[in-house]
Amino acid sequence: MELHALGASGLSVSRLGLGLAALGRPGYITLGRARDLGADRDPDAMYARAATVLDVARAAGIRYVDAARSYGQAEAFLARWLAEHGVEPHEMVVGSKWGYRYTAGWAVDAPVHEEKELSLDRFRLQLGESRVLLDDRLALYQIHSATLDSGVFRNDALMAALVDARRKGTVRALGFTLSGPESAAALEQALAVSVDGERVFDVVQATFNVLEPSLAASLAAAHDAGLGVMVKEVHANGRLTDSNDRPEDAGLLGELRRIGGSRPIDQLAVAFVLSHPFVDVVLSGAATPAQLTSHVAAVETPLDPATRNALGAVPEPPTTYWRIRGSLPWS
């Protein structure tokens, strides 16, 4: 898998990355998770699963892995795997996120799985925690879900602390992730933030998929401005896979199968996002080696223009997409 520059961040990454949201904790918002993981989800079993998927990622040429403080033990699992397998720093770019705290206590049915706070104190605390685990391997550090209502981009002291961490080399690049129907406005605000004339952010990570492509123009503009663009939730939390058993999506799945022909829906979803030139990295949320192998195949077989055009009739209104996203269960 060829490497290329992640915007002007100075980082070199593969087109496909691996996100650890589904591998670092027992519960997550993904359809079909019970079938993928089964009942054995203690930390040892989850680490073994994560290590196996990371092995497949490395062998396939994936060179970016994405974690977060709120992904249970994802950072610890990743640090352990890097050490046990002797992965050199140049072999894998590591990103993580701060802002959410994991609160589920390793329970799938916890009433609250994560608690959000985008404060200066939380940044300093979690940067220290991430560095304890990942040390100098932590290349990209991102604000987790930088929504407009959080006010995070207007926190001057926090923005200065972020830039200071980059200047000191504590992290090599700074980013933020977006979520919700107001993502375009949040991205516009983020692009305007600077500290002493220095742009704060190097990378944006956003939801962009067949069902919710409304950020296309905004992400293209961010890419043109020099930001690296990462895409998350390419499978819409399992809705764009054969694991989707929602009766309400039966028509959607039928249409995707008609458009894709013999191509599996999960590969169609990855190939659609990769067909946009402003996308630098598509994050696979694979929970199994077979899923990741399928996603790798999508990189190797680009989408033809006719199929991409046909997928243009599939999207939902953003408010509908995010309403459904908010109703999906942890499992």
C-alpha cells in the first residue's frame, strides 16, 4: 500500500488506516457486533483479537492506527502490540484523541460509556496519560468530537496549549474530529483558528460515507488549505454492511446490492470514499481479520465512475442520518 503525505502535517500514511474503537473495549455502536466478537470479551480476549487484526493490518501495508483515551484499553493494547512485535517508529504512524473519558467499567450494558470534557485541564491530563502509554510513538493528537456547542475552538488558552505541545515536539501534529449535522460550521471555525499567526490544526477527521456525504465540499476546501483529511464511520456503524439487520434499511441494502453487483457492500462503502481525491485516509473499523481483508480489497479495486454516480442517489438528509446514528445501541 503506497504511502503519501497527510496534508502538510509532515506525517506519511497509507490510504487505509485502522481505527481501534471496536477493538479496545467490549461494547461499541456497531451492528452485528455480537456475531463478530461473541461472548468472550474480557481484556485478555480483546487484546488477542486486537493484536491479530493489527498483525493483518501491518502485513497489508497499513501504516496508520487511530486510538482514543475513551476506547477502553485501546492505547494500552496498541502500545503492547508495538513493543511485542518490535514495530519500528517509521513503520506505523500512531494517532489518538483526547476529550472523552471511558466510564463503562468494561461492561457492555453500562448506562454511560464515555464522558466528554473539552477543557484545558482535560487536555493536559489526557495528553500525559497517552504519553505514558505511547511515549514518542504518539504522532497525531486530536480533539475528540469538536462540536460547535462545545466552544472548544474559542478557548484561547487551550488553543495555545495545543500549539505549545506541537512546538515542543510532545506531538508532531494536531487534529480534531467532527460529529453531527453542524460539522461543516465547526470545520469552518476550526480552519480560522490560529495562535500568534500559526494555524492550530494539521488534520481533520470526519464522518463521510455513502449515506452522509454532505461534508464533501467542506472537506475538499480543508484539503486545499493544507489539512490532512481522515474519514471515520465509513460503514455508518454497520449500516453499510451485510451485518445490518434493521428492517428499516432493507430497501437501502437491496439498492446497494443492485448497484454493487458482485461487490460486497462493505467494499463498496470504502471504495466510494476513496474515490474522492480530498480523502487522505479511510479508517477501517474492522473487528475481525476477515473484515479488514475485505476493506483492503476495496483499496486495490477502485470504484468506476458509473457506480459512483449511482451511489449519488443513496444519501439520507443529514438530520435523518444523525438521528438514526444516535439511536443505534451499544452492543
